[in-house]
Amino acid sequence: MTAPTHKGHETAPHDAEHRPQVAERDPHDAEHQPQNAQRDPGDAEHGPHDPVCTEPPSRAARSGGLTRRLVDRFVVTGSVLETERIAARMNRIRIGGEALRKLSSSPGQQVRVLVPDESGRGLRGRIGELRTYSVWSFDATAGELDLCVMDHGEGPGARWGRTTRPGDEVRFRAPEGSFTLRQDAPYHVFVGEETASVPLGAMLAAVPDDVRVYGVVETAAEADRLPLPRSAELTYAVRGNASAASSQVLPDALRRLELPDEPGVAYIAGEARTVQRARAVLVEERGWPRRSVVTKPFWTPGRTGMD
Ligand SMILES: Cc1cc2nc3c(=O)[nH]c(=O)nc-3n(C[C@H](O)[C@H](O)[C@H](O)COP(=O)(O)OP(=O)(O)OC[C@H]3O[C@@H](n4cnc5c(N)ncnc54)[C@H](O)[C@@H]3O)c2cc1C
């Protein structure tokens, strides 16, 4: 099992571009917008799950390697170094390469990965689909970055996580996002399900030992738990066969969590409606200021992109 670490080229906490995204609005509006307004062929206004290129084959053929050259300007290329079933339904994928030595990453940030579409390769000139994954571990010196991909069933991302093998090329955008630690927090509260455990693990590893942490991590079964740093300080909840979508188990466990009287900073991620419910527990029931709750919806039934 590989615990998360972030070594080297970490984005400075005071860097304005990487300030945490604070939940001022409902997760179903602003937080679903792309965080990075920069446009490129891998993002534009399409969202992460849209094809990167939709040119028909004939035109793509005429343009030769133009598409690839354009994409290469905006993506990092590495290769899979190793894979590991790190929990019952979670695949850890280590990506390495010279280009990764130049990256910066702050714990909690994510990358957008080009994964094969349902045909397993380019479809009608497309070169893949974009899926977003949090960085579990990053080592700039070694040029290595680990992702953990939930095997929830069928979907281009889950399929890629299950089937990719050492030696496969991986193309992705540099780490980005503001779901990161607030350095001025008196204490931190981490809340989420399986997929949220990935950034929460990276963030937990970065909290200084003398700063208190609390948290509630919900999984379908104990076997789905990731090896999180400071796990003895966290509370675990098992939802069994219930869906992770609109879960009551996670908000209920958060409701029971003993916390100091004064608010700290909470980080809530995972399924969108559950994120909303968990935030309501802190803001509406416990009276925390909205700015003290940082949220990031990752997925929800029927949607193929939340970023
Ligand atoms: C900022 C951010 C960070 C993320 N980090 C991670 C991460 O570290 N690890 C990770 O695994 N995912 C993460 N995700 C989610 C990821 O981007 C994909 O949405 C997810 O892998 C599903 O992609 P897919 O192609 O397999 O399925 P899609 O084709 O995109 O989705 C099809 C359907 O599958 C279902 N589904 C999707 N995800 C889940 C799930 N987790 N559990 C149950 N059902 C699901 C939904 O009903 C969805 O409509 C993150 C998303 C965001 C926005």
C-alpha cells in the first residue's frame, strides 16, 4: 500500500492562483463551472468529459498530425510505471516521465487525463475523453505522480483505471484546482466517500502534526478504505449496499462528530448531493460560516462531468 506524499514544486499556499475554492454558493451552480478559465483543446468550454477533438476523420487525416501537435502544447506526456489495487475497488496508477519533473502540485489538486473513449481508441477523429482525477501522491524529483481511480463499473475513466498497464502512454493536463488546504485553519475537518478519499488523503498528509484533524470517511465496505494518513483521528462510516448518491450515512456521521465549539475549516468532496447535505450539516445545523466549508463535487448519477 502506498501512502500519499507531495514532494517538491508544491504551489505556495499564498499563491493567488491556488487559493482554495470556498463554498459561497450551491454546489449545483458555480462549483460545477470549470475552475480554470484558460482555454485549450483539452478544456475550452466543453467540460472534462467532452471529446478533445471532434473533427471528422477525413479532415483529421488532411490535417495530419495537427491535432496531436495542438494537444501536445497543452498536455503533459508520461507513461504508466506501475498499477496497484490499493483498495477493493480502487486502482492506483503511478505515472512517470521527464516532463513530470517540471510540474507543481498542491495536495488536493487534480489533473485531467485523456482516457480512451468507448471504442478503446479514437472515435470519428477523436483522440479520447477527459476525466478528472485527484493527485494522490506527487514527487517532482522522481518525476512521478500517483492517481487512484475508482472502479465503479462502466465508464471510460473506470475502464482506463482497470485496464491500463505499465508502459502505456498517459497524457494529462498539469495539476490545477483550489480544493486545497487553508493554511490559516485552526483545525481541519475532512469529509467524503471513496473518491473523495483521494484528495483528502493527500491533504491529510500535508497537515502539520501539531494541527488537529477530524473527519468522516464513508465507504460501501471496510475493504474500500484507502490507507489514509492520521486514520486513527478519523471516523469511518459504512453505507453497505446503499448508494453513495444522496447518502444519509455520511451526513449522519458528520452530525455525530464531536468538534471544538469554534469552527475550523472543512473540506467536503465526492457525490454532489451528498456534498450538499454534508455542507448543510455544518452551515445550517452547526452554524459554521459558509466560507469555512470548502466543497468539491466529483460525480453524480447521470452526469459525465462535474468540473
Ligand atoms: C475535481 C475532481 C476530482 C476527482 N477525483 C477523482 C479521483 O481521485 N478518483 C476517482 O475515481 N474519481 C475522481 N473524480 C471523478 C472522475 O472524474 C470521473 O467522473 C469518474 O471516474 C467517472 O468517470 P467514468 O468515465 O468512469 O464514468 P462516466 O461515464 O463519467 O459516468 C457514468 C456514470 O457512472 C456513475 N459514476 C461515476 N463515478 C462514480 C462513482 N465514483 N461511484 C459510483 N458511480 C459513479 C454515475 O452514475 C455517472 O453518471 C473526480 C472528479 C472531479 C471533478
